Amino acid sequence: MTHPANGAGSPLHLNRPRGRDAWRFARQFFRSPMTTASLVPSSSYLAERMVAPIPRTGDPAVVELGAGTGAFTAAAQRVLGGRGTHVAIECNREWARLLASRYPGVDVVCADAHDLLDVLAARGMRADVVISGLPWAAYWPKDKQPLVELVADSLVERGSFTQFSYAWSRWAPPARRQHRELRENFEETVVSRTVMRNFPPAYVYFARRPRA
């Protein structure tokens, strides 16, 4: 799932999406609802929850999947404050160009999320944190390996993965399948409280310590 950038400023300001981004978001949803699973962008409140696992010290390697136009990118950049490495993977060429122009400090890659291991191998790195704004449809196995397994393989030993979903769909079969895959591939999976200040209300999976 893709998300527009919220910009800089106070939390109140951050919760107001840019008009052009909101239009881009809705237009892309109607073009491809399987890859853009909502009509509206994520709030800054959800973005702050998503980036919570990023270490506040050191030089972490952060990877985004389905970075869109940058809601989570902006939040991650604020936490990093110029530290570490930030790679954003986005399959939409228009949005990848927009991301690169907005965030020159981010390594933006126009690629499919299933190319994650190749993207990291080309940079000689593994991720400390992977943040995903992808819809359920993106998690269906492609070629050989399911995406959750690819994410687990991309992380360092004590790495973490965050993925959000909408509260109304929590008990739907795709959500249950995703939760099961997370438990199978990570030693710990925690579900956050519902972020009510997002439309629609959403929750976040925090998966930690990939299984060998």
C-alpha cells in the first residue's frame, strides 16, 4: 500500500495530507486497487507507530516496502535525523521519482517488493528494520518464496518488521493468514492497539527477531 508524505511541522500539521498527494492517492486507488488498498492516505499518528522500532542511537539500516509518496518515509527520516541508511522500495515509477525529489537523503529504488534481497545484496547490507505499507495482495508468493520469508531473510539477527492493517479487516482470512506467517517466521509478533486517529482506524504488527 502506498502513502503520501505528510510534510514537516507539528503533529496537527502532519495529520493534514497535501492536497496533491491526496488526489494522487485516490487516482492510483481507482487505477489499481490491488496495489493501493485505500482511498485515503495514512495519518501521521499511524506513521509514528510504524517507525517506533527504529533505533534512536547508532546508524541503523531502514528499509521501506511500498513507500508510496512518503508518509512513512517522512516519519522515518525524522527519527533517523541523518543517521544510518534509508532505502525506500516503490514499484510505481511516478511515486518513486516524487520520493527521490522530496527526500534526497533516501536511497529510492523503483522495484517490486519481492526484489528486496537483490536490492540489499547490491548494496552489501542487511536491514535492522523493515517497514511495510503494502496491501495483502502483495504478500502472495511470487515465483518461489513468500514475501514474509523474504523480509525475515533480509533482517539482522535482532531485526524487526512492521506492517499495518485496517481494524475492520482484522479477522478476515487474509489478515489471519498474514498473522500466521509472521508467527512462523519471527520469534515474537505483537499487535498494537488500534490507531483511532487514522481513517480507517488501523493497527500495526510488530514482528521481531527473524527465525533462522
